[in-house]
Amino acid sequence: MTLTEAQKAVDEWIHAYGVRYFDELTNMALLTEEVGEVARVIARIYGEQSSREKDQARELGEELADVLFVLICLANQTGVDLTEAFRNTLRKKSERDALRHKNNPKLKK
């Protein structure tokens, strides 16, 4: 699925099941909440924090997909074409960071 297809699928879902988009501030709060759930899973899988039984059922992919869903909602309701925006970000990073990371001695192993 492309980003364009994902944006269309989310929009269709919102109109079929969600009635309407939540306002942008609500979706920003929901995005923050979903990122927190990703952090919880990461801390327990890759970090030193112990897992509780209910946390073991959470899958990282599912939590990342929840973040993506809300992010796409924000893009849709604010008129952002994520394909174009991501393309621009890759170009910007490629130009700005062409040698920065390659020359970083902390990244050499």
C-alpha cells in the first residue's frame, strides 16, 4: 500500500465508521498517546523495564500502525499529501546530511 492509498483508505474508514475526523488538537493528543504506547512496548522489549502480563500481548507493529493511522488522520484533515511531504523530507535530508553521518566517528564500529 502506498502512502496515497493509505491516506485514501483512512479517509474512507473515517467516513464509513468514524462519522468524522476528530479535531486537530484531539488527534494531536491521540498521536501523543499512541507514541507513548510504542515507547512502552520498546522499553519492555529492548529496554530494561520488566514486562507485565498485559504488556506481553502488545505487539510493536500494531502500536506503530496505530501511530501511522492517527498521523494519516492529521495529514488528511490538514491537506498534507504525505507522499510529496516524505519525498521532500528525503531530499532535504540527503542534501543536508550527505556526509554528516558518514563523518561521525561515533557511528563507526
